[in-house]
Amino acid sequence: VQVIYNLISNAIKHSKSGNSIDITVSNGHFMNEESNPLGVVISIRDYGPGIPEQELDNIFDYYTQCKQKNGEDSPKGFGLGLAICREIAQGHQGDIWAENHAERGAVFSIYFPKTMK
């Protein structure tokens, strides 16, 4: 629940007023690789400026606050929310990742295997 709350909260913060966010839940494999166990994938997409490509790898590190793709500073925070989301996901043998959407915005996805603890 905490992970979903953080991801939705971030999507709202990074979207302009009046924009929507998309939430999808599906059966799937981590990073769509068939070799990973089947599980649940929850994706939250915003329609904000996106994440600079060079910052996608470290966005889940503690105290990380990156610039937005348009060069503006991210909304205020401590840089802990996404790091905590990663800890929670990995604590349940899952994972979390971020991608830029081809049109606009970012997509954060979290995967929990069906056999999670």
C-alpha cells in the first residue's frame, strides 16, 4: 500500500493540474522477461516532463532528487520515497523500475511475484 501511495503521490506532483494519471494492474513477468516468475505488475504513468535518461538508473537511490527532463527542479522532498519503494519491493522478492513514456511523462512499475513472502 505504501509503495502505491508513494508512486501515485509522485505522479500527481509531477503532473500539471487537470492532467490525469494512468494506473494499470496486470499479470506479468519482471521486466517482461519470461524467465522470471509470473507475478503482478502495477504501473503508474504520469503526463509530466519525464526523467532525464542519465538519471533513470539512480532515481531509486537514497537522497536522490534529479532534474526533470525539461531541466526544471523536481518538486520539493527529501529524496527518500522512491528509495523506500525499492526497499519494500525487494523485501517481497519484487522490484521496481522507471521508464520514460514515448509520448510524454514517466511510467513507474512495480513487480511482485505471486510467491512473494
